[in-house]
Amino acid sequence: MLNNIGLPGLLLIAVVVLVLFGRGKISSLMGEVGKGITSFKKGINEGEQQLKDDKADDVADIPQPEVDTKDKV
């Protein structure tokens, strides 16, 4: 159904939205969308960093086998 919209259809939709909501409302909405995207990216980066830290802690908690330093002859 939405496969045949094309560029003219998208422009028509954009004009109708602009007329209905006005420039000020749309710009404030886009500002909020930008803040949301920034917050989402920050959350993703913090989550990845926490996973890396947890993985490093888990590796550090694994006991290392004792190495025999005596010469075996």
C-alpha cells in the first residue's frame, strides 16, 4: 500500500503537516525528537560500557592456575 507514495506524495504529506501544525510546533517537536535520539545513544553507550566493565570484572574473578616454576628434569 505504501510502496507507491514516491517523492510527490511525501512532499504533499509534508505540506499538509506544516499547514496543520505550523512551523513553531514542528520545530519544537523536532527538537524533542533530537533530544530523544541523543538520550537513546547516550544510554546505549553507557550500557555497552557497563557490559564491558562487568565482563572485565568476571574475567578478573576467575582464579588463575598455579604455575610450577621448578625445573622439571
